[in-house]
Amino acid sequence: MITRTRLWYGFVKIRTQQILKRCDYVRGVKVSNLALVPKIAVVDDDASLRDALVELLEVFDFKCQAFEGAELFLAAHTKNRFDCLITDLNMKGCSGLQLQQKLATLDPRLPVIFISAQSDSEARSKALRSGAVAFLSKPINDDVLYRHIIAALSRGMSRPVDD
Amino acid sequence: MELADYATDSVIRYDLDGTIRYCNPASETQFGWKAAKLLGRHFHDLMPDRAEASSLWKNLLRIGRWDGLLQRRLQSEVEIGAYVRLTVRHDSRGRPLDVVEYAALSMNSPVPSLPVPPLIAERGGAACWQFNIKRARPLLDADAAATGYDANEQEWHPDRLDTLLAAVQIVDVNDEAIRLFGLPADRDKIVDRRVASLWPEQSRAALGDLLTAIAAKTDTEPETREIPVVDRLQHVVLTGWRAADPRCPDIVFVRVNAILNAPNAVIELEASQNRYRNLISFLPVPVWQIDARAAGRIFDRLKASGITDLAAYSEEHPELVDLTCDIVQVFDVNDEAMQLFGGRQRSDFIGPARYLFDGTPGAARRVMLAHFSGVRNHVEELKVKTFDGRLIDVLLLMTFPVPGERRDTTIVMMMDNSARLEAEAKLRIVEGDFSHAARLSTLGEMTTSIAHEIKQPLSAILMNAQTSLRYLRKADPNLEKADQLTSRIVESAQRANDIIGRIQDMAGKRDPIYTLLDFNDVVHQCLVFLRHESEEKLVVIKARLQPDLPPIHGDRIQLQQVIVNLIVNSIQAMNTAPQTQREIYLETSVDEDDHVACSIRDTGTGIPADHMDQIFDGFFTTKEDGLGIGLAICQSIVRAHGGEITAANHPEGGAVFRFWIPTGSTAEL
């Protein structure tokens, strides 16, 4: 089964909103604006970094929603609501790794990108073993992040949809 | 007189006019005068100077005895030195009868001739003073002119008496005067001083009268004044006269006759004075002897006029301190004192006491207030300027005389503190080094969380900058966004700077700066500092800070060091504890003694009982990479703040460290 979303992901490298909109317009009947733009969830307890990440994702023309902590994200999360999750590793309360564990049962196909201020090799291999798309160390290069988001979205594209 | 014929010393008897009535054969051989030539001659014929001889003779008759070295003129006109002892003999009714002279040739003849003849006998029956009233002349003359002088009516104003006696200079005193008046044994310490500083309190007015009367007279006839009691003396009679020698018109002699109350008193007095003098001069401590009576008189007058708060009075009249410094006189110092001040001559130390207090502002005033308050002792640490230009730290110990003691002697001692203060300064440096090492050690244990904390704002800066560039590089640059993002960059950079500042504070080497602090602020800064460390170790810090703590007086960084160190220790103590139980309870409060208290309790394994006693010892550690100075430093910091720190195990498990610091008002820092 191939959903509308998955069809779109094949063309995701086209970056600008204008082009996107043109695409919408071309396929206007089939594709709604909301559904076409991938939506990324950001979880980080550091406000300045969270805000910076949101701004960067916006300039990439992604839609995104930011959460201060894993609990808040989980409360807002429903299956397929987000196309990708970028989470900080170290957070008060529920850590990035714990969040990943929970999502393994709640939304196993949601691609997860870890960002961390520490080069904690143990946490890194644990995250990657558990299926994380990437484990990026702060400070993060914008191009690198973009490549990994695209990779995550492509991977998500191939995930089975069970609706 | 037959016996005298066989004596080997010269023996001569004069009548009261000075005419020779007898001489023995030794006189002939010693002075080369034929006996027949000597008889009928006058005392002054044996002397090279007639005027000198006649004034000596007059003094002899008034004092009763004279002995000392004299120039003798031989028949051959040659002059020769002789040791001469002259004694006035009295009849059974006490009237002078004649004068007997014993003389022996001096070994060190000829005696150098003196500009002013030795007018006072060195030993004699009566205490004798020789004054120079030259500088007091204007005062004396004014008195005589103004009042037409009447000794009995004269009422002395204390100021005027002080001024007069301060102008009268002591030329000489005899041994009897030294003994009777308890003067310094060393005559050099008496000569040239003002009589004001040595004359007994109760007979000052009498002396003033006497000198005024003598000054008003044109002849050299004696004047007398009687005083019933002076200290231990009774029936004191002062007899004064001007020198007959016209070369010294301002020289006045005063003879003091008195009866001591108790016959043994003299011996006791002498013995105790000797002991006292020996004690002072051999004491291995710098000692000054000061006559502060002049200040005492001023204080008495101030008290009499109703002034009780000298502190306030001296603020209104700062010149009082100045005056006190000048009128309070050092009259003796021991060798140790001279050494301490690097002085060569004792005379440099004698005089106004001002130089003792010059090195420390306010010291003279504090000493004055202590004296005024009537305390026995005054102790303070001060800096003094030595004569060779050094500034040294000393501990000053002053003992003021209390009623019943000789009022003329205030004892000042100084202990050289330089060595102790130097050692203390070195100790503080070592302590500072240790404290610094402990901070670095704590920081070292926290490197991971420090790196994490700095990376956060740096990441935000980088990300915002990159986003900003993307907006600017668009075909249609979004300047509004770029502006907004750049503002965020500034904020984050500021935050990074603050973090680095905090670390620098902890890592830097610095002297403590004591200020008034809100202890809760200090705690809060520590929690910010430790946030990442505790989060990373999955430790929850539950702080309960009592609001409105009284301010404390302390060094912010040092107190932070204590708190950070205790919390880091607690975090480490819970490494092995289950993650759900890693909690630290931090509380601030005001304890029953009004101290600000802080307790830090963890849920770790607690302190093993056998470690409890050593836990604050330096270099005691159970950590492999620990220096073992953290808790020792915590203790020394808390103690330096006037507080105390304790360690215990909590009944519900875990260790609890508790320390308290006095509040700003109670701390003595």
C-alpha cells in the first residue's frame, strides 16, 4: 500500500515553499497543503536551543512543533502525527533514550534523531542500536542536520502504514 | 684634734666664715702649704676661683655636707685635683658650729675645670635640687608684678602651675633627692628635664610659691615653705635660694628636709625601687615608662566639669588628642625598647610620647579614651614607625597606675608581632592554595557537565547564525528574521559568558572578599552551577530555602565552594544507589542561636562509622582520584566565617552535613 504521503516523499528534495506550493497547485485536488509538508517534533529542555532548532527547521520549510520535555511530547503524540522526532539526549525527568524506548512500542516507525552536548559513546551506540536515524553532537552543522532529516523522512517513507 | 695629727689624709677645720682654724701635717704634705701659712687663711684661698669657692661655701652651710672632686690651689700656684669631703658640725642645740674638711689627692689630677662649678654635694644630709629658672622668668616676673606677690594668698590655677613648672629645668639633684623622691637612679635621666614631670603632686603649689618668691627677691637669702605631709614624708620643709655666683643668676637651689613616716620605709623604698629598676631594665620585653599625670590632670578637670563621654568630647575637640600626645612624656626606656625601635641613644626616646602612636591612625585617641575610662590595662595591635624608618606590627600593652600606686608611672610594653603576622600571612596563603586546589579538584570532577553546560548556548549560537545566514542568502532576504535571530545570538553569547564567568570564579585563585550576602542567593547560584551535574547523574535536588534569611557576612565563592563540594560529594555517594532513590534535600534556616544554617542530606549509603572521626581530616578520602582535602577545606572555610560544620548519618539513611554561619550582625570579622 502506498499512501499519499509516501508518494510525496520521493520528491522531498525540492526545498522551497514556492515549489512546494506549485506542486500542491499542480496536484491540488489530491494533496492537501498540511499533509504535504513533513512535520517534525523537537524535544529539548533548553529553551534557547529549542527555539534555534525550530527556526532552522522553518527555514528548511519543514513544519515543526517543539516540546520542553518528553512527557509533553508523549501527551501530544498520536501515531503518524509527526514524520520525524529530533530529541535531546539529556533532559530532566525522562531522557532521550527513555523516550526512544517508549516510542518503540507507541510509534515504532517514527524516525528519531538524537542531539547531544556530550559525546557519550555508550548512549550513542545504545541509541543507534535501538534504531535511531542519527546521533548528532552539538554544536550541529545545519547541512548535516538537513541531510539526516531527509534521510529520516525517506526511511519513514518506507515504513509500513497500518491504517 | 690630736688624733687628726696622725691621719694620712688632710684634715682642715674652718670656722663658719671659712677661715682655717686648724690643719694637720698631712695638709702640709698634700697641698704644699706650710701650716703656719695656712692658719688664718680662707677656704677660697685654696681654690683657683674665688667666686666659685664662695658659692660652694654658702651652699655647704645651707645643705650641711658637700663632697666631690675639687681643684685645689697649692702654695706654688700649681692646681691639683683632690677628693674633698666637707661637713658642717653642729652644737648640742643644733646650731652650726664649724666645718671639717677631709681631703685626699685625686689620682686623676688635674681635674678638668668645669664651666659651672659643682654646686651641689653628691651625697649629703638633705635632698637637694638645682634648677634653672631662665625659661620660667617671664612667667615668674609677670606673677610678681601682677599680684604684688603674697605667698600665703596665692591660689594656683592648675594650668598656670603646669606651665610654670614645665618651664623650670632641672640642672642637678643629689643622691638624697633621688632616694627621697624616688627619681630614676641614672642622673642623666633627670638632668635637663622639666621639674613638672618629677616633682610630687602634693607639693607642686608650694614649689611654685617658693620659686616665685625667690625670683622676686634681689638677694640670695633663703626662702622657706612648709608642707605638713607629702606621701610618706612629714614636716616637709622646702628651702630655696638663688645661686650667689653672678655668672648664673637663674640657678636656684631647693633643699628638702623631711621626716619619713616609718623608719624602715626608707630602706624598703630603696630596695623596692632597686628591684623595680632591675626588673624593668632586664625585662626581655621592650618597656617604656611614661608619665601621664599631665593627661590625668586634664581628665580630672574634664570630669569635674561634667564631661563623662570623652569619645564624643574628643571628636568635638580633636586638638585634645594632640595635646595629650605632647604632654604625656616618656621618661625611661629599656634596652629592648631601644632595639625594637632601632634607636641609638636613650635621649631620643625621652620626651613626648607621640612617636609611639604615630604609625597607627586613631591609636593615640584609643589610648587616651582607655586612660580616661580608668581601666587598668589597654591592649591593642598597632603599627609603629621605628627610628630607622621601618613600620612594624606590635602588640601594645599599657598599664595605667591606679589609686594607691605611684601615679607618675604608666608602663608601656610592646611585643613584636611581625613574625607572628608573617607566619599567619604565610598560613593564609597555604590555606588559600589548598582551598584553590580543592575547588579545582571539584571542577575536575565536573568537567563533563561543565562542557555540557557551555555547549548549550554555543550550539544555540551556531544554529541561530546558520539560520540567519540562510534567511539573508535568500533571493528575497528576510531581514526581520535575521534581526530576531541575531538578537538571540547575543543572548546566548551572554549566557555562555556568564557560565564561563562562574567557572572562572571557582577556578580562579583569589583572596576572599567579605561582603554581606543573602545566603539563599549563594545556594541558588550553586544549584544553577550543579544543574547539569545532578541531571546527568539522575539526582534530584530538593531545595527548601527559608525565605527572608538575615544577611551573613562572608565570601561568596568560598561559601559556594562549601555547598558545591558537599553536593558533589552527595551526588557521588549515590552513584551506586538505585536511580529512583537519588535525592538530595537541601535546607536553609535560622537556628536557635540566630545563625544561618544549611543542611545537605542525601539518600546514599551514609558515612561508615569508622570514618566519622576522620571525615574532616586533610587527605582523608575514599575516592580513588580524590585529593581528600574537600571536606577539610569546607571545615576551614566555615570556621573562617565563624561557624561550624558537622557530619552525621540520617536515621532514614544517607549522610547529612550541616553547617552554620553567624549572621552579619553577630559575626566578628
